[in-house]
Amino acid sequence: MIISKKPVRSLTAILIGLISSVAMANPVEDTTHVKTETASHTEQVAHETANHETEAHTEKHEALSPKEKINEHIQHHLADSYDFTLYSDEEAGTHVGFPLPVILIDDGLKVFSASAFHHGETVANVDGAYYKLVHNKIYKTDAEGTLELDHHGHPTNEMPLNFSITKNVFSLLITSLLLFLMFTALARTYKKGPNNLPTGFSRVLEPLVLFVRDEIARPNIGEKKYKKFMPFLLTVFFLIWLLNLIGLTPLGINVTGNIAVTFCLAFVTLIITNFSANKDYWGHIFWMPGVPAPMKIILAPIEVLGIFTKPFSLMIRLFANITAGHAVMMGLLAIIFLFKNLLGTGGSIGVSLALTTFISLIELLVAFLQAFIFTMMSSLFIGMAVQEHDHHDDHH
Amino acid sequence: MGTIPNLVGAGLIVIGAGLGLGKIGGSAMDAIARQPEAAGKIQTAMIIIGALLEGLAFGALILGA
């Protein structure tokens, strides 16, 4: 490796790299940030006793510097929410967008619109029960909206069972519907006859389906067994791709950047891999053939761990890639506000626009690449599980 | 935000992953230059290893930072 040839240079490079990470760990702004947090927190607690939580909240909001405001906005964008906010006017306190239904199970089913929360500013009264939205979580409160905070500042109020159609759920439903419509049209053409050409939009989909079959499933799972897993691989591929693409629209949807979503996708891979596994797969895990007996004992726990780390890496990879992409894009948009004094309004917008366009194009590639990698890795894991023994020896 | 040891550890892992990705990319380029007709296969293998490394780096970032 290069390291061994130029030790001094690479050591300096590593040291320089480390300096930045140490300096990043505790910047000057960070300490002041903590100070304002505690100050506003005590203020909040003081107001809390007087039951004026809403006032304290708005006061805290006004006290934020542009940098903190941007941070808060990015955090808000990355999280799930109960409404689509397309535009909000901070000074007038108005939000333009549309609310989504909230579904709670708390002494029976309760369905109401998220507009009742007024973005967390008021307490929603539903059939005599009161709910309040705090940091995107719904708490049960009394009529004044009193919150009992623990010493971390988190409310300890009761949380009702929440089955709401949030932004992410809504996007998932829409995407599923789109996929269903797209692929039933494609399937219909094949049902008519084996030599029918697909028409319309299906003509775009056919090469993609063939791509998944010929480039992903066939080489990784094997000629004999790939057919059984095609439905799963196709679904996962197109679902992730479409969700990634929808995340690039200005609607502010971040479904594949939600760890619960990626967890479920990876969990399905884990289930399918292990339930379709053959004898050889388990043999290789618990009693690795061809190595000395002491090694077999050492290898078994590592291989058992490997069952879970493979889907875990799938989960983290998709989540982190999409979240990082969204955060970078929001950060580049924030250049408009941060460099306004330095570059002027026009200059900062120009710089931000150029960089955002550039990163958007990369994100378009990443949207496809992540769908491809997730499908590829899934088929690779499935392939390892269903491989026949003599094939296995050829590969190594 | 993580503590300083966490961040340094995450940084070290990312440096390692960066070196690894560079090595993979370089070797793939060499391989493609040597056998251009196998470019497709080499690319697929490169992406798989790249994705594995990336998963490691992101895992470190999320757990450490």
C-alpha cells in the first residue's frame, strides 16, 4: 500500500486530518450554544410553573441566531412530521401547506386533522381529551397544555398509541400506489402474449426490470434459483429508487432517510435470507468445513454475528446516505443566509444555486446507486444462503 | 454530539475507509486498463466492495459522532 512507501507524508496527512476533527469537536460557537440552551431552558422552566409554555417557546424561537435557526430547520426537515409545510412566514407566524390526518388509539379510535395542533402552538381538543405536539411527538395533556418535564427537558406526559398518516406514511402510500399502477400496466402486456411489446411508460420500465434480472439477480443468486426472489428484489429496487427520487422534490419528504423505514427493508432481507437458506449455509456458520477444530469454535460466533451485521450495514448505508445527502443540500441552501453579508444577496444566491444544482445531480445518481446497491447486496446475501456446495468452492 | 475520543475514532475510521476506497478505485482502474472487455464485471465488484466500506464508514460516523 501507499502508506509503506511514504510513511512521513501519510503520517503528516493523517495528523492534519486529525487536527480538523479535534477542532471540530469543540468549536467556540458550541459552548455559547450550550449556554443559550441552558438559559432558555431555565427560562422555559420558570415559565412552565406559570403555565405559559407557549410563550416561552416563542421567546426561545426569537432568541435563536441564524445559524441555530438553520440547524433547527435542517433537523426539522430530516424528521417526519404531521403536515406538509411548503412555505412559512416567520414574522407573521403563518404556514402554507396542508395537514395530514392524525390517528390515535386512546380510549377508542380518534381521527382528526393535524391542523388542530397549529404546528404545536395550541392544544388540540378531541372528544374531551387534550393533545399537544412537542418536537413532533404527541403528548396527552390537560386543557392548558401543561407539560411535566424531566431533568433533560423531555416531557414525561403519557403518549397515546399513534397510527397517524404522517408525511412519510403518506409518501409511502403514494409511492406504493404509483408502483402498483406502473407495474400492473407492464404485467398486463405480458399476460396478453409472450411476444407483446409493452406500450407507453411500460417501455421505460422493461429495460429496468431486465437490468435487475440480468445484472443483479442472475449473477449473484444463480441461474437456477433467482426466479423465486425476483419479486422481492424488483419491489425493493423500485420502491427505494422512487422514494429517493421523491425525496429530491421540494416537498421535503425524507422517507429512505428514516431509520425505521430502512430497518424494515433490511429486516425483510434478513428474514428472506435466513428462511431460504440451505444446509450448507448453516453448516458454514456453525461448523465451518475445511478448517481445524479450534478455528471452527472461534469462527462460529463471528459467523453468527455476521448474520445480523449484513442487514445492519444495509440499514445504516441507505439511511446515512440519504440523510447525508439531504443535510448537505439543506446546508448548501443555507449559504444564502450565512454569506449574505460577505457576498451580497445576489452573490450568495448564485453560489448557493450553483452548488445545490451540482449536488442535486450527484444526488440523482446516488438515488439510483443506493437502490442498486441495496438490491445488489440483498441478492448477494440471498445468493450466499442458497448456493450449492460445489458452486461455493468455485468461487473461492 | 460525541465526545472527543469518539470523534477521533470516527475520523480515523473514515480516513481508513478513504484510503481503502482509493485503493479499490485505483486497482479497478488498473484492472480495466489491462482488460477493458471485463470492465462491467470489474465495476460491479468495485461497487460492492465500495458499498461495504461505505457502510463501515457511515456506521462509524453514526455511532461515533
